[in-house]
Amino acid sequence: MRDPANTMFVSQASLWEIAIKQGLGRLSVDLVRPEQAIPQQGFRWLALSNAHLLAVAELETVLGHRDPFDRLLIAQSRLEPLLLLSVDRQLAANGSTVQIV
């Protein structure tokens, strides 16, 4: 992560999840802040594509993990391929594209 040669991405699915939770009253956040902060911090947005969305249907359900946002992140990490960093240990069961931090 700290190697400047690495390009770090943040999925647009994460911003989408924040926006949904904001709309449901589960979060109180200025949505412009994360949208602008990602590139300011040296990260790049990973756009959602139809291929990513369609790949979600091909994912097996591991240990009952059905969160649609996590499934989309896993699909993106497999297709790109990119290493998905997460604190969610349940995601680790989804294979080598997931690393728990």
C-alpha cells in the first residue's frame, strides 16, 4: 500500500453505499467530502461497469455472505484484477483477491 508505484482505487460502489445509508438516515455525512477527498488523497475512483455488475451473478455465496455492496467489490476485484483490502474477515472466504487489514 505504501509503495508509490501502486495505484490505489476506491470503488464507486462504496460511495453508492454511503449515499444509500445517508438517504436512509443511517449516516450523517456531507457526501461531497468523500467524493472529493478520494482523489485529493491520491486514490482513484474505480468506475462501475456492466461487466462488474454482471459478474455479481456469477459469485458463489460464501458463508451466507449476501451483502450486495461487498459482492460488487469482490466482483470488481476479480475482474480487474485488484487486491481488495477490507477489515471484514468474512470477505476473506471469497478467495485470493481479498486481504484483511
